[in-house]
Amino acid sequence: MEFLVQFDLDIPDGVARPEVEDREKAEAVAAEALAEEGHLVRLWRASVGTDRTTVVGLYRAGSRAELESLLAALPLYEWMHTFITPLVQHPNDPAGIRATS
């Protein structure tokens, strides 16, 4: 199954900069591992014009429960507000049309 996941990152006031940097580095390592495992397909930073960092990702997992487990293991997870949208192939999806031609 594929999922569109939006993260709004909200770092609490008072968190020391070194902790944020350490978690960001660990997050990059975790994202690389998820990509290698085939779970993280694409990742974008959304330009929304706020103080928050918004990230949009395309993920693959066997179920929503598996996806939620993968996300919960991320180093920045406790600072994330996540919005998960399950995706189902559209009959007019160009990728699907090419595959059947």
C-alpha cells in the first residue's frame, strides 16, 4: 500500500540546539534506512510560509499499522504532527495505463 504522509515539525520551546541537531542527524540516517528498505519512496519539504517545517513523503507499507510503527520509530517523531492519507491507484493514472499497454 502507498501512503501520502504530511509531517508538521514543531520543536518545543527550550529544547537545546545540540539535541535538535543530533535528532536531525539521526533522522537523516533513519530516512536513508527506510528508503533502502523500500518504505520511503519520495520526500519533499513543502513551502507553506509558516515558522513550522512541513514535510510531505510518499511511503510504502503493508498496512497503516505498519506505517504508523515505522513513523513512531523516527527520532523526530515526538515533535511531529502527522497526517496520513492512504492512496489507491486511479483508473486514469498514467503509470497504470502504460503498464497495461
